[in-house]
Amino acid sequence: MIICILKGLWATVRRPGLVLLLWAWNLLLALAGGIPALVWFSGALNTRVEAESLLTQFNFGAFADLSKYAEVAPFSFLWASAAGVALIAFVGSAFMNGGILEALGSEDDGRSFMHRFHRGGGHFFWRFVRLSAIAFTGVAIVIGIAAALRGKVMTPLSDSEWEPAGMFWGFVMLLATGLAAEWFLLALDYARIRVARDGSRAMVPAYFGAMRFVARRVVATYGLAILALGFLGALLAAYLACETVWTASTWTAILGLVGVQQVIVLGRTGLRVMQVAAEREYFATFPKAAPSDTGYFASAARWARAKLPQWNAGKPSPVI
């Protein structure tokens, strides 16, 4: 597991262009949602005395008070903007992950990096869109079940004489929900890796096969994700420490803080490439499936060979 992480880190260091390209994509997504929000908020809040406290740092209380004004109504606007950006990110992630896997797996190809990246993005696009739809449907089901069970499970557990019982069991339920949702997301990663390596075109079997792969190797698959998450936590801690002592009251300070944020985003992007490369290295330690074993028709052929003796004999079925 540690060796896979080190190999993934080395693969990321060797491909700075890949990290910069993904960072530019994330920047475009941020600008797509951030610029309209900035223009709208600047016009809505410039004349509000209550908004002066937001000049030094973000204040949820002041923001909640401002949301009571009908002409501001920021939350509905933010939700609509976030939904649009999330839809673009969902579609774009299929292309980006195809490009990442192609860039990581085509080292011997003499063509340019951009050619290989876009070739992989286009080649796997529709297959990865279907995989993402399956994975996020599973995550939505897990969240829905957790929300439905929250009241029925948490209320009896919270009625304990131990005062922190409600907080403790809430944390346990949140952790269990997160681990279950992460199972679907890790299966999405390994399904993409399998499709890119084996050329499978049957996405449902590929995804459920990846779910079995993750379930049978919980320590290694979750361990790689936890290590990457630990690095990300260190980055976020560094940013929060910087933001705490940074007073963004002038345009220079604001632009400086934005620059720090982009450095953190660049680091997070590199960690994502590292995680995918490490997962790919780990998956490569297992044998490759034969091309005849992929697809719906191949699955039906395997079933027929196992169940019907005349299939292997090459003779037609006798007429009864």
C-alpha cells in the first residue's frame, strides 16, 4: 500500500502538465459559479450596513441576517448556481478521468501529452458517464436510507443518561454513512481503471465487479483513500491557519488570499492524481481479464458453455 502511494506520488511529480490541466479545469468551474455570484452579491450588498462585518472575515450570522431580505435571497441563488456547476462537473469528470487514465497508462506512446489526454477522455467518455450515474445513484440511496433511519435510530439512542450520547451516536451514524458512500465512490475509481485496462464495455458488471473488489480488499482500498485524505487534511489545515491570521480588508489582501486558495487547489488536484495513480498501481497487481470475458454477450456465452453441454460439443439440440 505504501509502495503504491509512493509510485502514485512519483507519477504525479513526473506529470506536472496533467496536474496543471486539471487545476485549470477546476479554476474554470470556480469562475463559472463564482463570477456571477460575485457580481450579484456586490450589487445586492454594497448598500447594506450589515455587510460591513463581512469585509474582515466571513460571518454566518451576518450572512443569515442578510438572507432575510427579499431582494437579497442569496441561498436560492447559490443553490441554482451550485446545481449548474455540479452538472457541468459531473459530465466533465467523465472526460477528465478518461484523460487521466490514458495519460498514466500510455507512457510508451510517442504522441504529445495533450493528444493522449484528449484521446482517453473521448474514448472512455460515455462509459465513464454511465459508471458515474450508477455510482451516484448508489450514494443517493445510501444518503436517503441514512436520512430515513436517522429519526428512528437516533431518538432512542439519544435518550441515554450519558449527556454526550446524542452527539456520539450522531458522529457514529455520520461515519457509517460516509464509509458506505465511500464504498460506491471507490468502486467508481476501480471500475474506471478496469474499463481502461481491460476494455470492458458492459458497465453494470464492471461496476459491481469493482464493488466486490473493494469489499474483498477493504484494508488496501480504503487505506489508499485514507492516506490521500490525510494529505488533503494537512493542506486544509495549512489553509485554515493562513486564513485565520489573514485580514482580507483590501483588494491586495483579497487577491493574496485567492492566490493562497489556488495553491491549495493545485495541491488537492495533485493529490487526486496521486490517488488515481496509486489505485491503478494496486489494481495492476491483479491479473488482467481476457477480452472474451468482457461484455454482456460474453457473459451469456460463458453461461451457455457452463450450462449447455451441446454448446461445447458444437452439435445442435436434438428435437424432442
